[in-house]
Amino acid sequence: MGNRKWPAIASLVAGVPLAAWGLAERQWLAALAGLVLLFVFWFYAWQWISGANKPMGGEGGIKPSPNAAWKMKDQPPK
């Protein structure tokens, strides 16, 4: 999660009570703000789960194939 850990935790800690209080007291603006904070938490959590912030293929990235098909398309089959 890296540097996104603290905003995610803060949005969860603030969003749950704010949404619960807003829905219980019919304070729709507070409930909406709490739900937005919960969606922000879900966004950060989903990025962490899916590994979207990590480069594909490890440290070096994706390595090209030595015999890529598009390089051999003009050659006759063996």
C-alpha cells in the first residue's frame, strides 16, 4: 500500500462513524460525506489488492520476446 496507507486508514476511521451518524440522524450531507470517504477507502484498498501500483514483470518490467511473431510474419513456414 505504501504511502497510500495513511489516507486509506484515515478515510475508513472517519467515514464509518460519519456515515452511521449521518444516516441515523437524517443528516444527509454528513451521510454523503461519510459514504464518499468509504468509497475513497475502497478505491485505495482495491488498488492495493490488485497490485496496480507495482510494475508488471518485476523490477525490470516486461522483457520482449527474442522471437516475436510480428518479426517472423514475412518469413515462410519451415
